[in-house]
Amino acid sequence: MSNNQSTGDKILLAAIDLMADKGYDSTTTKEIASAAGVNEVTLFRHFGTKQKILQAAVSRYHYAEEMTKLFNGTLKGELHSDLLTISRTYHKIMNRNRKLLLIVQKGGSNLPEEVYEEAGRHPQQLKNLLTKYLIDMSDQHKVLKTSNPEMQALSFMWMNRGAFNGNLNEERLNEFIEESVRLFARALTP
């Protein structure tokens, strides 16, 4: 791990690696502390419990904040280009966080409900961002006005989530993104 990482980040990343490998239930705070190069007291001072470590990891390393920044600053108001940017950013973040997502997907008998709630906040935020974007684009007459922009946002999200779950190699993922965005933009362009 880099010396530039904070102690909290070291703990979170160590926890993600161990939990992805061993599962949430089988990973101990002692193992996490050791892998992070800290003692257990430091771990507890930063996070308190294994549950709070995982909650913090999901909150910090999932995609809601990064996607919010993207929607608030990077998009250009050009449907095809914006959807490409959204898809590429989504896949970059999701692939970077694959281990963390696997931990939540696998669950475990002791995986706290708060972790699932935090993990669920991210797709909800993306749906809200996409829905608002489509409404704004429709108001500017750059997207067809439809009765259900929220369903369009969900369709776009599930299309990308399906590709992520398919674990496509980089070349196939790029092909998928190009083709699916082309079709989606074409269908929504007035």
C-alpha cells in the first residue's frame, strides 16, 4: 500500500481484500489490522466495528459521489457524448470496485442491513441523476419528451449493469458501450 494513503484508507482497502477473499463472516478485525499494518486499537478507534468498516468502504468506494461530480460538471449537454461518458465512468468505477461489490453480493449471515442500505443508495442516486438529466435534456428539446424518463434511466442503468455482470474483457466492453449508447441515443433523439 502507498505511504500516501491515510490509515483509514489502508484499513478499508485491507478489509475489502480480505473480505473478498475470505468472506465477511470469516474475516476478523485482527486480520484486517494486520493486513493494514496497524494494531487493532487503531482500527477500532477509526471505525469501531467490522460492520462499520464495511459500511465506510461501501460509502467511500462506491460510485454515488463520483457520478454526482460527473453530472454536475463534466457532461456537455450532447446526448450521445454524455451517455458515452456516463457509461465509461460507470464501468471504470464498477470494475475498480469489483471486490467490494462482490462482498455485498455474496452477503453473509452477519452482513448488516446497513451495508445493504448503503450499497442501495448508490444506484438510487444514479437513477435520480440520470432521470433529472433526461428531463433537462427533454426540456431543451435534445431528447424526446416521454411520459417516463425514470424508466429510461433505469433501462440505461440495467443495460450497463448487465454488461458489468457479464465481466466482458476490455475490447468487448468498449464495443458494448459504443453500440448500446449509439442505440440508446438514437432512440431518444428527436
